[in-house]
Amino acid sequence: MGPEVSFLKSIRRIELRNFTFGLVLGCFIVAFAYFSMTNSFHSVVNSTSTGNVATPTPSGEMLKKMASLDQLDTSTRPKPKKGNKKQVPLCDLSQKRIDTCEIEGDVRIIGKTGTIVWVPSPEPDDGPDYERKVWHIKPYPRKKDKAAMDQVRMVTVKPMDLEEAPACTNYSDVPVIVFSDSGYSGNYFHDYTDVLVPLFTTARRFQGEVLFLVTDLKVYWIGKFLPVFKNLTKYDLINFDCDEEVRCYKKVYVGLTSHDDFDIDPDRIPEKYTLVDFTRFMRTAYELKRDKAEIPIQKTLGRKPRLLIFARAKTRKFLNLDDIVLEAERLGFEVVATEATYRLDRVSLDVNSCDAIMGVHGAGLSNMVFLPVNAVFIQVLPWGDLGWVGDYFKRPVEKMKLKYLQYEISPEESSLMDEYPRNHTIFTDPQSVHQKGWSAIDEIFLKKQNVRLDMDRFRPTLKEALRHLNSEDS
């Protein structure tokens, strides 16, 4: 609890004071609660501007456009004509992870009511023609997970005739992306797999010329990943839920491009981005120096390879951390032990300065995104036939061009031996626990288990990591 509280205070008192932030936080019911921090919080989000670019406000030319749309007498407005173009859906519900919409033309967003309106053009050949259908979208990449999606606000996307559409109060030619930072965000793994990787995949191609409208906005979460937002957009983030403007755009994306857990499929996007591009982006955003591990470490840098051990403080702890550190040092590592915290400015530096990281399976291992290419990632799996759980890290690690090593503990290395006899089904038939569902797996094998590594058994894994880091063939 300490690091989280300290981090939040530091955002409000120090870091946020140094930036400008244009979120509309003031829903009336909570306005007084946020009043004391409004000035400093606004300064955070305005820091996403480059060259002091603020939220786009209507220029003279934009006002003319708005007038042409909204200020004509309805009796003189031309009615949309039927062309020969085939109508297409406003939204796509066919994707595995998320429902999305890509809307072009006269698009009006009323954040406070959670409504996005497409106004058909009076000219039949002016832009795409969409089906006259109402869509209800939750812009978060875990659409089949009820627990996550229950926390995500519904956005209504619908067509509306010009004479019925609300008048624009703010106009911009900059494309906009509407997404949620709710669901499971706050957990490191889900921060990346559900929001940051999809956001990078969707927004990076705009090179900063894109606006973010964030629904379910979490102040602390935006502050935690502020460098990411500063490097993806030049403009203010907008608190979608409390925004009373009628914002008008030419291009709107609802939802993020999400291919799989912690993954980017380059064959499905024109830019051909990969996870290597994402990790390079993260290192740039956090101003980290090492892009690639200088293998062989000992020969190239004249120092021992550095190993960072993520030592969890609650569940899945290393019960013999001192023994692990001593053995790693004896074999030839320089060892640093730490716990993942909310201070990503510090964690990112620690990880990037190391050549290998190791830890028991858990969300904190997601900090692998800061490792230099060619570094080593060692995942220790608790007892419980959890190889498939380990794959959630194995797959992305290999695509990040890191060396993946996995160590599965034996029953004798598990603290569960202190609670259950060796002939218990937990040890003889762990699949019997799996058959009871995820809640049973989580409760027994993840929340109740700590790890005491058998150094004779684990030593070969450390040696393999050293061979990779000191080999001239790696």
C-alpha cells in the first residue's frame, strides 16, 4: 500500500505540476472532490502537447465549416441523396477481442451522453455510406470477459439526419480514438495487453496527430503511463464521460486494434508493427539508453552480466531469496533484487540497466518491455501444471527478441507441502484443480503458494542464462 500512496501523492504534488493537462474532470457530482487538485492535474495532460499545442479550438475556417453544417435553416438544407454505393456497417463485431468502429465523414461526439453520431452527407458520393443502424460498443479489448466488461462504459454509435443532429461546439480535422482505460487496468499485465499495446498499434501511425477521448478515465493510471501518452499524441487527453461539448470530426475510431494477449500481428496492419517496435517505443518514451544487450557482456563491457530478481512481497514469494542471490553471484552475475512498484520511471531504469530478469509468474514481469534486445527473461512457474499460464509471457518474450528460459518448480519446492501431504491430489493430480475452473487455480496455485528454489535443480537455468549473455554466438 505504501508505494501506491506515495506514487499518487507524487503525481498530484510534483510530477503533475510540471506539465499541462486538458482533461475535463468536472462532472458536477464529483467536482468538489477534485477541485483541490484541478490545477495540477490540468497541467499534467496539457504536457502531452508538443510545441504548446492545446486542445483544438475552432479557427475561422473551422467556424465556417461548423456554420455550413449547423446554422442553415432546416428548410433549405439539402436532403441526403441515395447513391449507388453499397451501405457498410458503422461497426465491426467480428473480431475476437474487441468490437470497433471506424467512421468517416460528419461525426459528432457528445461524451457526457456517451453518444457518437454519424450524419449522412447530402452528396451521395461524399464519403462512405453506412447502414442506418444503432450500435452499442464497449471500447475495451476483452469483450468475452464479463467481469472486465462490466466496468466499461457503453458507447452508442448511430446515424442521425442533419436536421436532428446536435450543433457542433468544437471542430477538429485531427482524427480521434475513443477507448476505455477501465476493465483490468491497474494490473501490469493487463495495462499492456488490454490498453498500451493496442493503443500503440492503433495510434502510432499518426505520429502524434491524433486525439484521445478516454472513457472510464482513471487519473492515477494516466499519470502512471504519462510518458506513453506524451509520445503518442501531441494533444490534450479528453475525459469523454464528463465532456459537455459537441465535438465534430472527420475521422473517428471507437475501440483499439487488438490482435491477441500481449501481441501484435504485423500481417494484419499496414504499418507492419511488431512487439520489437513496441518495446523500442517504450524505451524511447522512458528515455532509456540501452536498446540492445552488448553480448558477450563480459568481453564487450568488461563487467559481469546483471541479473534483476523481482522479489514479490505477498504471494508467490521467494522464501530463500538470499540463497538465490548468493548462488547467482557465485556463478558470475551481479545481482539486484527489487519489487515492481508504481514508479515506472525507476523500474524502467532498473530493468533497462540489466541483462537478465527473473521472477515467479506474475504481472510484475511485464516490465520486460524495458529490457534491451537479446537480454534474458527467466520465468519461474509455481507448482500446479501451469505451463499454459507461463505461455502468456513466453509468446511475447520471444517476439520481443529476448531469450526465454522457464523453470517449473517441483512439489518439494512449493510451500503447499507445508499444508498438504505429498500424496494429496494437489500434487498427484493438479489437473483435478484445473477442472474446478480458474478461481480454484488462482486460489490454490497462485495466491496460496510461495517458492523455495532447490539451488542444485535451479543452477542449470542460471548457467544457461550466463552462457547466452557471454557467448559470442548469441
